Amino acid sequence: MDGVKPYAVVILIQIIDAGLFMITKAAFTLGLNPLVFVFYRQAFGTLLLVPLAVILVRRKAKPRLSFMLLFKTFMLVLIGIPIFFDMFFIGLSYISATATSAISNSLPVFTFIFTVLFRMETLKLKSRSGIVKVLGILFCMTGIMIIALYKGPQLSSLNHHHTQFTNPEGNSNLETKHSTTTWIKGSFILISSYIICSLWFVFQGILLKEYKSKLLFTTFLCIFSTIQSFIIAIIFQRDFAKWKLHWDMGLLAIGYSAVAVTGFSYYLQAWCIEKKGPVFLVISSPLAFVFTMIGSSFILGEKINLGSVLGGISLVAGLYSVLWGKSMENKVPEPSIESSEC
């Protein structure tokens, strides 16, 4: 039974992620402002985490924090939380939940590219593993371009009944905003957000070495990101009617994101990484794409574009190619292509 637990947990994580894509997409369609959403998301998460962090940190010796360390943390959080999430959710509001989920598979590949550029990882172009990794990167870039520039014919929705997201003709109201211009714009905003997020992961790993308490870092992350996201939201959204919360899909999206994703899913991810390692978690990420595609079609009534499916398949192929190349590299020292031919 214990051997089954990690697989059940990893499936649950991907279901939660798929739920985030679908619920927030529905909330944005019904009028929730993405910037306001990010602020409330971080504020709710901070209210949940900070009291717990204060209690636990008090029991331990108080670590010394320099002004420079706090400044670096503040700037890193600005890039990794408000800017990333604002761009991500704005991009999601422009395109479908399925396409967004597909593009999310590019994050591990972008992260690998930056680790190579910063010489944290190696890429031996003359080795088999290096060639496989490069092919994975090419698959990833191809998938991104397909999703951004080719929508293709629409596939039939799995839900033939009318919902609040479908009009009387049976077409999804979510599709009305997806003109070619907004689709391309949304795709490239999402891609840019994942590039920023991958940089955030790389620099976060460097900064965490200066923190003795990871919980303290997470606390500052929540506090700083709440302040920053509020300032950004108030600059771009001054209509306070948009800030009012009601018992609707917007409040559900905020609560779901704060509790299910920030609270529950992040804990499950940490548990899964501890039990099976980070690669086990990463290779399961395409499941979120599958769950989102099925859920968006069945629940939201979205008609999935062929381009999103083809692009998603190419992105998944790219992700697994990079992971395969890394596994080949980790097993045994391999000869280069030139030496193997001699």
C-alpha cells in the first residue's frame, strides 16, 4: 500500500493544478481581474502561513538577517511572485485553460536551459545524452510555436448540455475572447511568465543557501509578495468595484488557490519530492494537461483547438526528452559520438 501512495499523491497534485487552470479561467471570464486575484491569493496565503511561521520560528534561535539579504529577497520575490503570477493569469485570461496547461510543460525545459547558461548543469553536445537534451529543447520550442501561432480546427466538446459557460447555441462563452490577436498575445505572455519563473527557480536556489530557516524565507516571501502585488494591482486597477468580493466563482478561485494550491498542494509536492525525488514529480506534470483538457471540455464546454493538442504533445515530448537525456547522463559515463565511431 505504501508503494502506491506516491502515485496517488502525484495524481492528486496534477488534479489540483488542473482545477486551478479551470477555476481561475472561469473566474476571469466572469469578470474577476487577474491582478486583483493575485493580491487576494497572496494575502489569503499569508494569513494562513504567517501565524504558523511566527510560532515555529520563536521556538528556534533567531537568525541574523542583514539588510542586503532582505533587499535581495525583496527583489527576487518581486520577480518570482507578483510579476510571474500577474503575467501568468493575464495570459490565461487571453487563451484557453487547455493551452495554458500545455504551455506549463515548458517550465522544466526553460529551467534546464538557464541552469546550463549559468553553468549549474552540463550539456555535452557530442554525447548521446546531450543530443537527446537538444532535441527535447527543439520539441519544446516547436510545441510553443504551434500553440501560439496555429489554432487549427476545433474539436467537439465532451459536454453537449448548456452550462453558465455555454450560450444557447452550445458554443462556449470562453471562446468569444479568443481572437487570433489575443490568442497570440496571451501565448507569448504565458511563455514569458514561464521564462521568468524558471529564472526565479535558479536564483531562489542560490539565495536559499544564505537562509538557515527555509520557513523564515517562505514567510518573507508571502509578506513581500502581498505588499508588491497590492501595489501593482492598485496602479493598474483603480476601479474599487473590481476589488469587492462576492459569493461567486471569483471567491471560489481565490479560496481554492490559497488553500488547495498554496496550502495543500505545496505540502504534497514537498512530501512527494522527499519520497521519490524531484524527477518523479516533474514527469507527472503532463497529467495536468490531460486532466485540464478533459475538464475544460466537459465542465466549461470549451472546444479544444487541434493546435493546442499538437503543441501539447510536442511540449510533453520535449519534456521527456530532456529528462531522458539527464537520466542517461546520471547512469554511467558515456562516450562521445566521435569516440564511439572510431
